[in-house]
Amino acid sequence: MEFRDFPVARRSERGRGVKISDSRAATRRRCEGRGPVTQSLDLISLVVGDYDEAIAYFVDTLGFELVEDSPVPEQGKRWVVVAPRGGDGARVLLARAANERQRARIGNQTGGRVFLFLRTDDFWRDYRAYTARGVVFVREPRDEPYGTVAVFRDLYGNLWDLIGPPPAEDETSSR
């Protein structure tokens, strides 16, 4: 299947929501009889000021694992990837700012909005551990229909949601 054969997302006529164009949709769901096309988000690039400082924060403070740290000498950089332990989702590429324009974006890649969402199987365990390690929470924990959530600021200023499972109705809580 070629890229031009993928379904096209188009705004509905009223501008509400996005839907997949139904033009040739049935044939686009299959790739020459091999089943549906599968894609996933693999890496998210996070602009950082210093590789080693960022590695220390993500590994020592947030408990991520260092997946890869390889030199790329021809480009004067390193390929540094970290990921939450035990996760199977997207990983974070720590990309050192290479010029003034990129340095200006460190800590503000989304204009002050929450940028990344870190899901955990035990909110209170991680919240307490992060707080003990000096992570600054800028919004206190609250229960939402989708889970318990609090917002923290990383070492560069990017905002993250820490999200745990929704509390059970009869939970006496380990808070």
C-alpha cells in the first residue's frame, strides 16, 4: 500500500470533529490482502539543554530507563532515548538544542500547555516518590472520570500530567 492510498482525515462540513473520508475506505483498510495497516507513535522529541543533565533527571528522578545513548559524530550530537519502566508506549528522544531558535523552545514546546501524559498503575506511589525526589507539582492531585491526575513541571519547565487509574468507589485509599 502506498501513502496516497491511506484514508484521509477531513473536517466535517460544520467544522466539528474529524472523520475518515469514506471514499475507497473499505479498500484502504486492507493492504493487498495483508490486513489492516498498523502504525504507532514511537518517539517524541523533547528539546533539552544538556544530554547528561536530562538523562540524570529522567533516570534518577522520574525512574525512566535509558534505552539508548549513542554518539552521532557526523552531526555532533547523541541519540538519547528514555522510556518509562515497564511501559510499551512511545519513548522520549532527548534532543539537545542545536541553535538559538531551538534553545528558545526548551521548556515551552507547547506554549505553556500540558505537553506529555505519563500513565501509571499506582498514582499515589509515584506521586509520593516524585515529591520526595523534588519534582514540583504545579496542580495538586484530583480525581477525574479518567483517573487521578496531577500536573508536574520537568527540569526544563515542560508540563506533564501524571495519571493513575480512577479511584474505586469503595476505596479507603492509600493516600
